[in-house]
Amino acid sequence: MRKKSITLLSDGALTRRENTLYFENAQGKKPLAVEGIYDIYIYGHVNISSQALHFLAQKGIAVHFFNYYGHYDGSFYPRESLHSGDLLIKQAEHYLNKEKRLKLAKLFVTGSAKNMELNLKRWKINASFGELLKELESARKITEVMNVEARIRQEYYNLWDEVLPDGFKIVRRTRRPPENEMNALISFLNSRLYATIVSELYNTQLAPTVSYLHEPSERRFSLALDLSEIFKPIIADRIANRLVKQGIIKEGHFREELNGVLLTKEGMKTVLKAYNEELGKSVKHPGLKKNVTKQRLIRLEAYKLIKHLVGIKDYEPLVAWF
């Protein structure tokens, strides 16, 4: 049985009775088949009993929390059962060695830039980040790498704006709070993607707190930020682009609050439906010669990183072929 992600948007309580997990809200009490749960995403005000948390920990189910505004707050990360001391040492070595860290940081940015180029091509925009990528090659500090990444992304957003409908222009990237509808949509999708990557990392031997492009102190699961650079263009941005161009997401799906713009509850439902459908789509993997879901691609990317760290095969970032 393929396990599924559970999303709780309404307020309620998560409890355990014997070997069954229950979610109770205004509509009633519903049992949740724990054996079929991959991870849980909570957007509403949900009270969780200690027995329920203990049960989730036993089953290795991560729980991700988002605040009232749809921003990621944190995760209940069960005790790791897969971690390897040898791999952790390798991860730390690649962080502490300036050249090894720079190499990986540049690869994350390169993969991200190439995926952004592919998006622009799909959207009938002729553009190349070649000059900025040449500048990236000569960067000698992580701050310089981050600077190039920020400039690539800003140019990408400017070009993307050319084909976005009126009322859904990015204009400039703003986050907490987003200043317009498109920024709110991108931020919401990026937060969900980040949490998805945290879940995938939990199911590998990688320590999610050791990263290369982003500083480990920036966020607890900073390796998820590194990997998200690869996947934001080909998952979050493509979903956002499709939703607004097809008129699935409209201005009525947003609300003004806290001097910013946020998705309504109905807007969140619509976006999450599209997000889950996208992750579940299969693509033919050129290396494995078989179909894999887009969510599986995240885990495969983590495995590629492991092979790099232990010296089996140099890491090459995923550049979308789909």
C-alpha cells in the first residue's frame, strides 16, 4: 500500500485510542489509518495528545506545522532510525572543507538556474543565465555564490512577469508578509515544498541540519533549503504559473491582512489539491528507465548527494527533462 500525506486545514484535535489515530473537528470524529500515512501537514489549530505524538514517533511519521498565514513553523521530527555515523562525518567534512562546500553550493545554484531557464523556455521566453553562471564559476566565497543566486532569481522573476496575467505580477519578491497575490502564492507553495523535502530527508541517512549553500544556523533543516533550490522552479513555480494562467486561482482566493496578502482557506485548499496532484504525477526516469513520481525525484536527489559525499559518484543536480 502506497502511503499518503495527510493535510489538516481545519481546527480540531488529534488523539490516539489503542492502535488507532483519530482526528476530531466540528464535523465529527474520523479514524486515520496510521499504516497508510507518510507524513502529516497541519494548517489549522490542532491539539495533539502526547499519546498521539508517541504513536506517530513509533511509526516514524513526521508532522509539519504551518501558522495561520500558511507559513512553515516547524516539524515534529521523530527519532532518526536510518542515520549513519560514517555519513554524518562525511557530511561534516564536506561542510568544513572550503573547496568541497563551494563545489556543492555552486551545483545547487547551477541546477536551479538551469531549471529556471527551462521554465522560461516553456513559457515562450528566450533567456539565458550564461553570464551569471560564468560569474558563479569564479566565486570563492559562499556569500558570493548566494549573491549570484539572488541575481539569477531576480532576473528570472522579472522575465516571468512578462507572461503573467495582470493582477498576478510578482513585481518584486516579498515574503513576510507577501505584498501581492503572486508573492503569496509562491511563498505558500515554497513552504509546503520545504516541508515535503524535510520528510524525504527523514527517510534517508542524511542529517538534515548539515548544508552547503545555506548556513546550517539559518534554519534547523537547512539541507532542505539546499535541495529546494533544485525543485522550486520545476514544482512550485510551475504550479503557480498554471494556476493563475488557467484562472484556477483568482483574486477572490486571497485576503488582505497584516499589511500584506495571504491565501484564504479556500485558496489554500485549491493550491494544495494542485500541489498533491503534481507530486503524484509520474515521469519516465532516463537513468532508472522506469516511471517515478515527482515526489520520488526528491528522494532520488538525496541519494545522489549521498553517493557524492561517500565518494561513489560526483553529484550532478537534477535538470528537468519533463
